[in-house]
Amino acid sequence: MIIKPAAIEYPPKISGCRKPTVVVYGLPDDYFNGYIQRVRAVTLADVQRVANRYLDPAKMAILVVGDRKVIEPGLRSLEAVGKRITFVDMEGKPVAVRTVTEGDSRQ
């Protein structure tokens, strides 16, 4: 009996991963043959056009995690962000803003 480690890629495993994608999404059988070339053909203008159509900055959030004493001054200095910082707890619930004291970077 031959045991193949799960991490090794071998033809049945590779084709098993791609075939369902092609079938599920109704893609042509040769979809993956030109995939890399199509990705490389995407231009900055293409990305900007799609981003402008589908992304609304007013509905977006930026999550910043780190030592508050180190990152907060830089964030507060940003014109578009500085006045709209919301501090949240580990469950994502807003918490009252308090002054950071020496040795306390939990918020």
C-alpha cells in the first residue's frame, strides 16, 4: 500500500480541483489554459473602472490593529480619517474612547 501525503500535488488532485470550478460556473473546458495571460492583461485602468463601479467608499471600513500609542497619532493626522475613528472591543462592539496611558495599548 502506498500512502501519499495530503500536501503533495498530483494530477488527479489538481484536475479534481479545477474540474468542479469549470462545471459549477459553466466555464469553457480550456478556461485555465489562458488564465494567467488574462490576469496579466488586466490594466490599472481596468481595475479603476471596476472599482469605481462596484466599490462605494462611504460604505467601506478600514480595520487597523496594533499598538494604539504607536498608530493612533498617524491615523488622527489623516484628513479623511482622523475625525472618524471608532474603537471596538474584541467582538467588534464600539467602546468609549479613553486616553491611552503608559503601558496600556489595549485600545
